[in-house]
Amino acid sequence: MARDGSAYICQICGAVHPKWAGQCTACNAWNSLAEERSGGPPGGLAVSKATKARGLSFETLQSEEVALPRVITGVAEFDRVCGGGVAPGSAILLAGDPGVGKSTLLLQVCASAAARGARCAYISGEEAVDQVRGRAGRMGVSDASVKLAAETSLRDIVDGLKREQFDLVVIDSIQTIWSDAHEAGPGSVTQVRAAAGELVRLAKKRGVAVILVGHVTKDGAIAGPRVVEHMVDAVLAFEGERGYPFRILRAAKNRFGATDEIGVFEMGDSGLREVTNPSALFLNEGGERAAGAAVFAGIEGSRPVLVEFQALVAPSAYGTPRRAVVGWDSGRLAMVLAVLESRCGLGFGQRDVYLNVAGGLRISEPAADLAAAAALASSALDTPLPQDCVVFGEISLSGDVRPVSRMESRLKEAAKLGFGRAFAPAAAAELGSMPVTGVRRLAEAIERIGAANWT
Ligand code: TYD
Ligand code: MG
């Protein structure tokens, strides 16, 4: 049993448990409970003294005030993902792996917004003022009129922000901010929840846009607290593959705009460069797309992603041909091969088959069937797919190509990344967002690949 005034709190989902347990019953995470003491609300553990209720005062739906204009930061990719600039009084969580470039992005955003006349503050709890200055120097934004502070005390930060009016405030990171009203250590759920709650309230009250930086853990959850996710108005995820310069900004939640927008950046020696034509990054890597490659327009979780399926079909040197697959389900590969053999007359009997999903991603969607089949057929028939083509569609055992979920999002993401056509279920052709070579049967798809006929 926990000591007086303390409880066991899941560090992943924030659920409160009176007793320690090996597994959180709310989110099923293992070893995630930690004992935390709470000084009172908003931790919600201590019972506050009864105060007199004041009743509710109701309002109408019509607003008397004109909505404040958005803060346009001038970093166009960032503004678009936010839904056309940052809304005053809103709280945004920018989540990403350590080292992905969150601080770099936000310093750039502050500098750019300040150059357009916004009053910006950058509060770092992780780096000393000189370190931030050094980065600003490398990025060539030293002249920007951004107010800089290195501070971790919530009380001091809130007090400072009450004394001076800002348009945009960056807190880097929420995990380092610490409130003396709570005994739990910095980075714990209690602390992060208290700090985020206070800063979100301040944002609403003073009409200042607050951007909170949050580090994510290995499994993709926002560290310490998912609790912050539902306190804020928007959650932006900043992602990048190790070893590649490109970074993608996605809105995972946005009360002020669409969530299927993405922003693409390239990390260079002098900070992040906006990539206005991302196809350059993804398409021209190896020049012409080789036979055996097909770009799959997929959905990961709630988000669209494009990945390349690479297949190699080669004569087998052994009695039993090899079937090797990386990043996709081997059972699914066996099924697609069987359908290709029995419904399309494409034999793989004495040939080795290798299938690889580029970039280390693992795909589990049935919508990838057609991309895998197209890559396999393209290799077997030695005909490359068009350079600017994406592929998606589910294949049934009867050899039909079936529509999949969120076809419009897939096409939209593909268009955003510079692709110009799709090879997809016939139903996708009616969406009209890009030229689609619609197919109803896998045999028809294979015929088109063999004949390089895309019209
Ligand atoms: P940073 O913004 O500190 O990441 P985060 O705040 O998400 O932890 O970025 C760290 C990485 O970015 C670091 O490995 C160095 C690299 N970087 C560049 O390549 N070029 C630059 O101009 C800057 C400022 C950083
Ligand atoms: Mg940082």
C-alpha cells in the first residue's frame, strides 16, 4: 500500500493505482507503475477542502469577440501542419525522439515569427543560454529578437509569462519543468501533468500560443505522459529515420486544422531546410526506379506513409527455392505468390523470391498486397513500374483487387510527396485526386505491368 498522500501512477498512461502491481490494468504496460506523492489537484489525489460553489454562468454560441488572427510563423511547412499558422491561446505539443531536431525546428520557428513581428520567447530547461545561442549562431538567426531564458521552475516561468505579453512561447521540454507544489521528481507523470496543465491554462487566459516539447520513448509513446496529449489543442509528431537527413512533421491531433497534412524538412549544417518538393528526396535517390520496386501508399496507425517494396525473383540454385521476406508477413507473401501462380499464370516454382520493405519499416496492412504483387511481377517480368506511381489494394484468394480504407488520404499523401499516379483498386479512380490506373482483377494488373500499359 502506498504511503499517505501518495499513489502508484502508470508512467505511460497516467492511470492511478492504490497498490503496486507489475502491470497497469488500464494500458497493460509492464513495470510502468511508480510511487508518486501529490500536493493536491491537479494530480487529483488529495481531497481538497470544500469550498463554496459559485454555479455556472452560461454563454451563447455566438461569439462577441472577433477571433484573433493566427500567428503566421513564416516557416511554411510548420504553418500548414498547424492548420494555417498557430492559433493564439492554443497549446501545442511537439513530440519526437531525442535528437530528431525539435529544438532546432522551434528555434527556427521563433526566429522566423519574430522577424514577422511576433513577440516570441524560447524557454529552455535542457540547455544553457550559451548553448542555445551557439545553435542560433550556426543556424544564422542570432539577430532575431527572440527572448531567451534557461529555466526549469514552473513557478518562475508562469510568473515571468504573466509579467510580459508574448504571442508565442516555446517550452523545451515539458519533461524538465518542475513544480515545487508537488514532491514527485521532474519528468514524472504528476510533474508533467501539473506543468502542462498550468501552462495550458496560462495560454488560454493570456491568449498566447504555447508550444511544449515532449520527448518520446522507444515504443513511440510520448514519454511520461500521454496525459499531455489530451490537454493540448494539437499534437505534432516530428519524425526522421536515423542516417537520413529528411524529417517529417505530422499533426496527430489538431483542433484547428486537418490531421492529414505533413511538413517535410531536411536537416543540414545550418538547421532545417523546408522541402517544398519532397519527391526530390524520396524519388531521385537511385535515379530510375528499378524493376522489382513498387511504392506502397500505406496507413500507419492514423497516418499515411509511403514505403518502397523491393522484390527480387531469381533462378534458384537449390532444390527447394528460397522465400525470404523482411518487413512484411511471410504468410501473406505465400498467399500473394499462390494467387499470382494460380490466377495470373505467373510461375515462381523454381525461382527464389526475396521481398524487402525499404527503410526498416514493418507493414501489416492487407492494403499492401497489390504493392507486393506489383513488385514481384515487375521483377519476374523485368519491367519497371513508372517512376511517379504509387500502389495499394487488397487481393482476395479469388484474384480480385479490393478497395481499402482511406484511399483518399493515401492519394493525398502521395500527391504531397510528389507522386503523379496510382495503380489501385478501380474504386479509387472515382476519387479524382490524381490519375489512377484502376484494376478489378490481379490478372489485369499483371497484364498491364507486363505490357507497361498505364492508360
Ligand atoms: P536538436 O534540435 O537538438 O534535437 P532535439 O531537440 O529533438 O533533441 O537537434 C539535434 C541534432 O540536429 C543534432 O544531432 C545535431 C543536428 N543538427 C544539425 O545537423 N544541423 C544543425 O544546424 C543543428 C542546429 C543541429
Ligand atoms: Mg532539444
